[in-house]
Amino acid sequence: MDLPKHSVSVSGIVVDADDRVLVIRRADNGHWEAPGGVLELDESFEQGVRREVAEETGLDVCVERLTGVYKNLKGGIVALVFRCTVQGGNPHPTAEAVEVKWMTAHEVSDAMVPAFAVRVLDALDEREQPKVRAHDGVNLLRED
């Protein structure tokens, strides 16, 4: 029996004291997103978040808590999203992120497609229960 193939990704929603979120403009597609990427086989979720944020922004972060699980139904990608705080470093553009910027929730809603903006907004929600959502790569899909 052939099992479905899925990719697992992780993202870090880095929040500052003013409830702004660090976002990147991706070099590969020009979209604004939270830093993140594919989880390596030999790393934990938290290690993957710290690595991806460091590679894309230059920041060292403390991973605080899981804020959501998201599935791109078209791409077969499962994303685990974690809220983080800065431990050290200075944010700067990298080979993977042509621009790095602190944004408010309102700015995120204007700059990102809904499937990615909701990850940030869910992370800013102070409730401890992680969200579980599905999308098509751009728009959220209604739960049945």
C-alpha cells in the first residue's frame, strides 16, 4: 500500500515586547511570511524552529509554545507554528530573506495571504490552546 507523502515544516512567530512580529520577505517567491521551513530528519521541532529563524533572520530565539498546526491540502505540507521570543542577535536580510521587518497584526493582515497571516494572528492570541486549520496555499478552508 502506498502511503501519502507529506512534508513537515516549522515556523517561528517571533514576538517583541510591543506585540510586533518579525516577518521576512522570502527570496524565492517575494511573499511576506514568518520565518520557517522544512524540518530536518534529525532535529526536534524546537531545534528546527531555532535553526530556521537563525538562518532567515540572524536571530537566536527561545521557543515558547505551539500555537497552531496547519495543513496545505494542495501541497501536502503540515506546518507546526511556535511562538518565540528573541534571545540574541540582530535581525538582518539573508540569502533566504531579502527583507526582515517587525510588523503589527494589522500590517501582517495587509501584507500576507490569509493562509499565512492567520498563523501570526493565532500566535498573538493569548489562549493556550493551539489552532488546527487547513488551507489551499492561499485561503483558509472551512472545517466540515
